[in-house]
Amino acid sequence: MDNPQLVADILTSKEFVSGVGGAVIGAVVGGLISYYLQKSNAKASKIEREAERFLTKQGVANSILFKVMQIHSDIAVAVRYMGSTLKRKKENKDDDMRRLWAYLLPRGNLSKSIEFTPEEMGMLIGLGDAPSTNELMNLGIQHADMLHLWKLYEKERGILAEKLPIDEAKGDVMSSMMSDPKFISAQPQIANVSTIALYIFNSTFMNYRDSEKALRGVYKTFKDKLKIPFEIAFINPPDLVESLALYEAELKATGPAKGEE
């Protein structure tokens, strides 16, 4: 514009000030609203992501607990089986643990070995529970070894049973076979089967204690840090209590290594 007065009149007019001021205020308010909305959305997204991560951790924790419970339950079955074997042996008034193999029958329907995934172990480490992490790694190996031993025992005892008539009712080799050349020649095989049976005896109860300790450990960690919504009752049924008592009595009577001599 060429007229300075006209420009001055326009800049100082109420309409101009009102219009420009309104636009500026509107822009500022609009910007603030947009900022707080973005901040609120970002906070909500963060909360949602944290909730999703927490639920994911709970899911992984449930998977770990289920696996540990499976292993512990499987070992408990082996404990009961060994307990019934010791009971038959005791009823037959046989105190020689080197003859455990004559009473211990092979187990059928063995379960499959259970492995813990890197994701599961990583999550447990992330919770800061190093002891439980180590226990779980060892537990998986112990369970696999236990299954391998039972399969090996079934194979070796089966070979021995083909050579010698085993009276399963009494859990003994027929007395008439003691001086038989077949019995004498089978001594190395008997010693091998006896060693496996004794190793199963000792490792079964050790594995039970370890699996119970591991289960209690991870359960406490998940309950404290992930608030898992269920309870585990650590109560042994009567038949399991009886089997554990028979084992303890046998240990006191012979010791874990005495029968392996």
C-alpha cells in the first residue's frame, strides 16, 4: 500500500487486532490440545504395551510351571513304583539291595522327555531368578536321564530274563538255577542289571527332591513377580508318603552306596 495512514489505521483497528489475536490464541490452544492428546495416547500405548508384555510373561510362566509339574508328576510315579518294589522285597524278607533287580520290573508307558525353550529360560533369567534357572536346566537333564535308564534297564533285564527263569511272584531267580552253568555264565549280566537297578533306585528319589525344590522355587517367583492367578498345593498323597518312607528306611539300613558294592 502507498498510503501510510491507511496502513496505520488498519493495523490499529479493533477488527484487525481481534481477528489476528483470535487466530493466534486458537492456534496456541489447538496446539496444546494436540500435544496433550498425543501425550495421552503415547501414555496409553505404553500402558497397553506393558500390559501385553506382562500377559506374555504370565503365559510363558504358565508354560514353565506346566512342564515342571509334568516332570515332578512323572518322577512321583517312578517313586511310587519303586516304593511298591521295596514293599514286595521287604515282604519277601530280602535285605540284599544287590538283588533289587529281581523285584524291580521294567516300567511301561514311559513319558517323553521335556525340554525348556530359550524363551522360557530367558524370561526366568529376566526375572532375576538365577537359582531356579539353574535348577530347571538340571531338571530337564535329570528327567531325560531317568527315562533313558528305564529304557536301558528294560532292555538289559529282558536279555537276562531270556537266560534265567525269574520268579516274579517272589522276585527271585529259581534256586535250582544257582549251580547251573547258565546262571554262572550270566553273572556279568546280573551284575550289570543290578548296577542299573541300584542307580535307578538312588537317582529316582534324588530327582524327586530336586523336582519338588524346582517347582516350589519357580512357583514362588511367578507368584511374587507375575501374580499368577492360581494356587499349587504341595501335599503328598498317602501312597507317595509311604513310598518315600520306605526309601528313607532303606537308606538308613543300607546306605545309598552299600548295595552297589
